[in-house]
Amino acid sequence: MQFSRRSLLRAAAMAPAFSLPGIVRAQSQTTLRFIPVIDLAFLDPIYSTAQVSRNHGFMVYDTLYGMNAALEVSPQMVSGHVVSNDAKQWDLTLRDGLFWHDGERVLARDCVASIRRWASRDGFGGELMAATEELSAPDDRTIRFRLRRPFPLLPQALGKAAVHAAFMMPERFASQDPLKPITEVIGSGPFRFIADERVPGVRNAYARFERYQPRQDGKPDWTAGPKIVHYDRVVWTTTPDPGTAVAALQTGEQDWQETTPHDLLPVLKQSDEVETRVLDPRGYACMLRVSHLQPPFDNPAVRRALLGAIDQADFMTAVAGGDPAYQLSPIGYFAPGTPMANDIGLDVFRGPRDMAKVKADLAAAGYNGEKVVLLSPGNSAAQKPLGQVAADMLRRAGMNVDHQALDFAVVLQRQLKKDPIDKGGWSAAVGNWQGIDWLNPAGNTNLRGEGKVAGWYSSERMGGLRGQWLTASSLEEQQRICREIQALAFDEIPYFPIGLYKQPTAYRKSITGILDGTAVFWNVRPS
């Protein structure tokens, strides 16, 4: 019998699983029990825009660069890079000790295929590839970008923690169609996905990857620095009812609840066993997405007329309650408190709403009673109330509303349809994104104006401004361009920003080391 080198590596990687009797291993294992915000409907974080898929991605996959809580990027899978040829060539060198979960060594060609697949789905990645003349793997450890023009934000694109993050996959998976979800999970991250323990809608399980080698430099900080795992297993249990989830946390049945409803915070704050805190001060930016392909929102005048109906505070109070510490409005098209945020156009959201005027403005704009099919995830604690407020607002504005509260996964799939509403299409949908998704015009996919993402907003003017931002030589110039971008957005209305809320997480005091940013599972340990 002949053995290939890769077969031997695979066998070596799997060996630890058989090194001890099963009963001894089971008794010695430590398990972190986690309640995700919603069910993990899609295992492919490149296909899916869901944050839960991104969080799953960071467990099992790794990225070439990482991002810390201050939004700074640093090498993660790469040991470093060399920039040459007047900043038109970048050579990224993979660090030693990188293995896929099946035992094969991570090669540069795997990463080249992964970058291509990611870039076909991500706006920032699309900008990087548009600036790239050739992407290649001249040897097993070198990823080479030969650029048409300098792209100084290359590490930021490859290291962003927002959806879609640039997760590396084996070439055989990364070469597959990005518009079809991958169902087999093989990464090189600190955890292995345990496929045979998956129960859709109920549970997902992960095991520490024994061969994962954390970086030796830096400190653990969100997705940057050493990813040191202290638990043998992590089990995600989907718990749709928030009260049931909080009770499980209180009794010790669960260790960590990713998102705790604001109205239940007073209960948890009385517990001596539970800690609550906000991991990401940039919060969650919310939107009312509209289809630019379907009446009535294919008409920009109708979109502008509806601005007068939107009370962002109503939306945020429905999600986060009345405590001003957990909500912020008005907001525009960039996450408040981040460098590109500005106040251009925000006056439209200030002051009382005049629905009689909105009705008249809609009629003058050409609205004639067309049905508005509004989608919302009925099983999402945050997005369900957004949908309820949106339906009420649209009706009070005189619109003919068909509000469909559906399963979260169904909403995600439905929004990809371009069909007329009588053939399964849609008119509007609510959604929430982390503030990091709205940092800049390259990363905010909903603002890009390419007509490639749900909503199908297309704008040459917006594309031109985005191009100027990418080549801007200073922060001040970037900020000036973003003011122009926001002014244009309030004229063309790619979507309606409807406020920002800050989301607490809750965990038992028996665990420590939870990092700021999003839910990641390295550095967390039993106390």
C-alpha cells in the first residue's frame, strides 16, 4: 500500500482523537455551553450574510490578518508581508504550523482560491480584486498580489471582522460556487466543527483542534493575536424563547448568552452569579431595506417621501427599551462614533412625524396603493420588533402593507429573489448589522451601489465616490468624501437607516476571559 505525504499528515492530525479511551476523554473534557443569538442556519460564512454564520466562521476558519477591538489589523495566518514595486506588489508569507482539520498542510494556493471566493461576495474584497492584476501562489507559503494600482488597505480588507470576513478554506471548497452554500466544514481555526452532533434548529458542537498553533506574538484581542483555547468543547444551543434562555443562564444549565434582551437585564443584574456587559460599543445599526426593482420603491421620489415617516427612536425603543444608554438616534449611513460618521442629512429624522404630510408627499411622488410586501424574521428577538414598528409606520403613512413574519433563514433566502411580489418577491425587509459592518463605503455592502446585493441598489455616482475614497491620501480627505456619500445616500436612498442599539451579553461568573468585540471562544476559560 502506498501512502502520500498528505495522507500521513491527515493520519497524524487525527491521531489524538484515538489516543485515550472514549470514557476517559469524556470525563476529562471541559465544555462551554453557549446560547447564540439565533439558529445557525447556514454553515458557510461566505455564502451567508448572517452574523451567526460569521461567528461560526471564526471558530472553525482562520484569516490572514486579525482585527483588534480598536479596529487595527495585524498578521494572523501570515508571518508578515513585503511591499515592493512602488507599492504594486504584496508578498504575504504564511507562518509555520498551519494545518487543515483533515490533517493537510495549509498552502498558499488554498488561500488564493479562498480570497477569490470571498472577494466575489464581499464589497471590500471586490475592490481589492478590481485593483489586482494577478493573484498567485509562487510557492507553498507565498501569496502574491500584483496590483494595477496601489491598494494600501489590503490588510484591512483581508483582516476585517465584519461580514463577510476573509476566511481561508481548502482549495477544493474555495473553488466551489460562492452562490451555493458549502455544507462540509473543514477549516484551520482553533475549533473543529463536529458535524455528526449538529441538529439544525437545536444544537451545534465544536471541539478544540489539537494541532492548532496560536501566534507566539501579541496578546489576545478580538480576532487578533494568539488564539489560545482553554475548553475542550463548545456547544451552541439554539433557544428561541429569551425567558427560557435567561432561566438556563441563572440555573447554570448554560454558561453564556450571546444577546440578552434589554427588558430582562434587571433580572440578571440582581444575580450574584451572572455578569452583563456590552462587548462592542459600536453597537448594532438597523435598516429598512427596500427593493429597487419593485414598485413602489423602484421610484426614488417615493423613497424620499417616506423619510418623513421614519422615527428612529420608535424603532430603537422597541428593541432596546427606554434606557438611552442602549440606543442612539438619529444615525446616518456610517456607524456613529467611527471615523467616517457625520451628521449630513440627519435633520430629516429630527422633530415630530407628520403622517398627513407623508401621505400627501407619497401621492405626489406617484404612490398609488401598490402592495408593499414587508419581510421580518419572526424568530429574532431584535428584528421581530423592528418588523412590527415598520409595518405600523408604513400603514400609518397610507401604504398597503402585507407584513410577513417568517423564519430568519427563509427571510435571508427570500431577499435574494428578484421576482415580482406576486411570484414570491418582496418590497421591504428589516435587518440589523454590527456597527463594524458600516465603517466605510468599501465595507458597507448595502451602500456600494453596484446592484449586486439584496435591494439591488445601483448608482454610478456612488461608485465614483467610493473609488475616490479608496484612493484618498488622508483621513481628512476620506471624511470629506464620506460627507458627500451620505448626502447622495439621502437623495437616492439605498436603504433607510432606522437607528442603533447597544447589545448586552450575559455570562456566568464561573467563566472569564471573554474578549471585547464579538463572541469569540479563545481566551475564555473556567474561573
